[in-house]
Amino acid sequence: MNLFQLIGSIFKPAAELIDNVHTSTEEKLQQKAIMLDTQVKLLEYALNYEQEQLTQKAAIITAEAQSESWVTRSWRPITMLTFVACVVGYWFGLTPELPPESVDSMFLLVQIGVGGYVAGRSAEKAVSGITRALKEREQS
């Protein structure tokens, strides 16, 4: 469960509770509006947190990529290529027999490495767009 699903799951029972309270429709709508405003603010904080995490991760990778040390610049690509070579070698029967869990773990690391780069770039763009839209909404 990710952070955004968690926030939604916290507010869903409260919304249902408001629906079941014996009061006027106007009061129910007021309470729901207050609750939704709180949920939006919490989601905005969560988005800002996610954006800050992505920014920090990007800063680390950028610092490594711009390092004067060849080892510091190259350890991530070398690690990924090593795991790719291991998985491909296994598929073609070029490696000794490995436990299926080991092969699955290496393949998962390759997926995370490739997917992490693609998803990280996409998430970075999406989070900044959502944050900008929330700020514009807040100002208007």
C-alpha cells in the first residue's frame, strides 16, 4: 500500500460516518467539505515529501555521475550490466545451476534498475506538475 492509498483509506471511513450521521444535508456537506480539504492538504504534503525524496535521490545520482572518480561514476552501470549478464548467461545455460530464488532476485534487480530509471523520471515530472497545479489552486 503506497502513501496515497493509505491517506485515502484513512478518510474513507470518515466520509461514510458523515453519511450515516442523523443531521441535515447541509451540515453533512459542510463536514465533508472540511474533511476533503484536510485530505487535499495531507495529499499535498505527501506529494511535497515524495518530490523532496526524488530530488535528493537525483542529487545523489548526479553527484556520482559528475564525480572525478571513475569508480564513483561507474558503479551503478557496472552493477546493472553485471546482473544483466548473469541473467542472460543463465538463460543461455552459460552459468552453473543457480537456485531459482537467486535468478529471480537478479532479474528483479534488473527490472528495478531499468524500471526505476524510467519510473523515477516519469514520477519526477508528474509530481512537479501536480505540485504546481495544487499551488495554483491554493493561490486562486
